[in-house]
Amino acid sequence: MSLLTVGSVAFDALETPFGKTDKIIGGSATYITLSASYFTQENNLVAVVGDDFPQTMIDNLNQHGVRTEGLQVRVGEKTFFWSGKYHNDMNTRDTVEVQLNVMEGFDPIIPESYQDCQYLMLGNTAPAIQQTVIERLKNRPKLIVLDTMNLWIEIANSDLMSLLKLVDVLVLNDEEARQLTHEYSVVKAAAKIRTMGPKTVIIKKGEHGALLFSEGQIFFAPALPLESVFDPTGAGDTFAGGFIGHLAKTDDISFENMKRAVIYGSAMASFCVEKFGTERIMNLTQHEIQTRVNEFVTLSAFGL
Ligand code: AMP
């Protein structure tokens, strides 16, 4: 089934305890579409970049089967830039700098050929842009998944609240869930979010895994204990790409299948953190993915 992703395509500059990068390719939609490309053939991107964005990277996305007809290249303008620095625990980070550039005034145009999408992934960007994408689709997709971040909970709360009413699944981390609901318990936070719109909530807890909440049901997926985490940037987006990619591939949105999707998402995220930026998820094989998913199965399997 076809997947449509909207979000940022960016330049990132990163600093972790293991090293530093100058401008490398990042952005929520970049990680999501690359990750989803290992699952679904129909992978459509809506985003905006400036003419400083390398054509080789667009070619790379295309080689992964990502359709870029909806990627606007704005001549004479610069690509969105984000820079972040991780603390020693690698779980928390500070945004050092943001240059909105082309993201300011981004008008997400949906090519006609994307209109029949069944799965919609609203990757991290302003809630008003995410909502415009929903409004511009002639038919409501079968499943709408939303990712957001602390910034939007802070500065665009009313836009976010109106958007939440329109989506099926919200993916966020535990800190964001607390910030959105003012509930410390993630169980209470998920229940409160479910009254705001999304019937399914995924709360990510970084190296402590992820929880999937739906009507009367909870599922917990561990994160793979890795010897070294090099760079967590994009892990959340890569998780979301694996999650929705698996759902789009199997075209089954039951809770049972969402459990598998959470494991696929977690497996993809575990690759992402092994190298800086998109390097690792750019070059994966199906065999590597399946082997890693099997490690997840083994990790928490036990007999009674
Ligand atoms: P994650 O580590 O999964 O939260 O995602 C990191 C990615 O989000 C980076 O590649 C950034 O370019 C992108 N990003 C950071 N801030 C924003 C923002 N305000 N809007 C859109 N994308 C952002």
C-alpha cells in the first residue's frame, strides 16, 4: 500500500560524546522515508529544500524507491538547518541552532499521483503544515500517524490540539508525553492523549524501549541493548518509518500487527544509532533487518 510522508529534509550538525559532524543530511522525513523504504515500494515524499541541497542525496532517496515529485527545491533559498549537542547519557540533547530557511512559509503541495495514499506519516514539522497535508488529501488515508516534538507542544499548542483530533496514532517520547498531558505516569499520559484524538499512542523511552497503548491493551517492546550508541539523531523518525512501513507493507492495522510494527520500528532505530546521521540506514540489507528482528524475539522470549 502506498505511503505518503511529510516532514523536514535538512542539514544537521551534530555533536555527541563520540565526535562531531559538520553539515550532514538529516531531517525527519529523510529518516522516515529511508527507513520505510525497506518495507514499502510506494514511498512518497512531500518536503522542501533549498538549491544548496545536493542532487546526489535526492538520487540516493530515489535509489531507495522514494518518490520525490513532492520535494520542492526552492531556488535561491537555503535548506532547513538544525544543530544539536548530546549530553553524556546520550538520551538528552540541546538544540544549539535552528535556521528555518525554506521551512518558513512552506506550503506542502501534494502531487496528484500521491492522492491515493493509504498510509500517511506526518513527520516532525509544524502542526499547521501537517494539518494542511491532511486537508489537501481528497480521501482520508486508512491510517494517519503523527510525530511531534517538545518545541510544538510549547509554541504551537492549539494547532497541535486541533491536529490531534484528526490522527489515528501519536508517536512521542516520554518527556513529550508528560509535557503534553502534565501527567508523570506514562500510563495516565497515554490515557489522556487517547481522549485528545489518537486512539493509539506510542510512547518511546529511548534505550528503555517503547510502549504501545490502545483500547484496553498495552504492549512493551524493549530496545536492543547495544554496546555502543554513536549518534541517536533520527532514531525516533527511523522508528516511525519502520513502524508505518511495516503497516503499509502488510496493510493490516490490527493491534496484533501494530505490535510487530513496533518491533520492526525498534529494530530500524537500533541500526540508526550505530553511525552518524543516515549513514547506517542508507545501507541495510533485508537479511540484516530480519536477523535483528530475530534478536528482539530472543531478547524477551521465555518459557513458563
Ligand atoms: P529525532 O532525533 O528523531 O528527534 O530527529 C532528528 C531530526 O529532526 C534531525 O535530523 C533534524 O533535522 C530534525 N528536526 C529538528 N528540529 C526540527 C524542527 N523544528 N522541525 C522539523 N525537523 C526538525
